[in-house]
Amino acid sequence: MTVFGAFQLSGKDAYDKAIDGAPNFIDPPELQVVRMVEQGDIVMAELTGTAKRAAGGEMRISMAEVFVMREGKIAERRAWVIPLQENDYR
């Protein structure tokens, strides 16, 4: 998995650890799917969400993810995560 501008991981265990144990945050983020598009073995998703900060408060985010599928499983995942300021909310 690649989160552009942040990190790159390999393997399901590394991904689970990064999401569940993200520094400065508690709990996995709460995400809502805005839309999904599929073409062949590629699925793209637009998401919005909220991540709770360990120091208090929360961070609103907008995300785009690309999933490359092989034999019904995710073979590759790429993501773009953008923190939103209050005036960026919809």
C-alpha cells in the first residue's frame, strides 16, 4: 500500500498495524464512501472521514483510493489523504 506523501507498506499485517496504531490518533478513522468507480480489475473510491486525535479533537479528511484486484483479492492499494480545514467541509 502506498499513501502518497506519507508512507508505503507491504503486507496485510503492516497495513493493519499502521491503521490501528497510527501515531497521534486513537481508533481507526470513521470513513464514508462518496462514490466508487470500477473498470476491469481497477476500483477507485472517493471517501470522506474523521480521525480522532490522541491529544483531543479530530481531523476531517478527504481521500481517494485505487485498488488493483487479482483473482478477487486486493493486490495493490494506493491512497491520497488530504486533511480538511473547517472551510473545506461540504
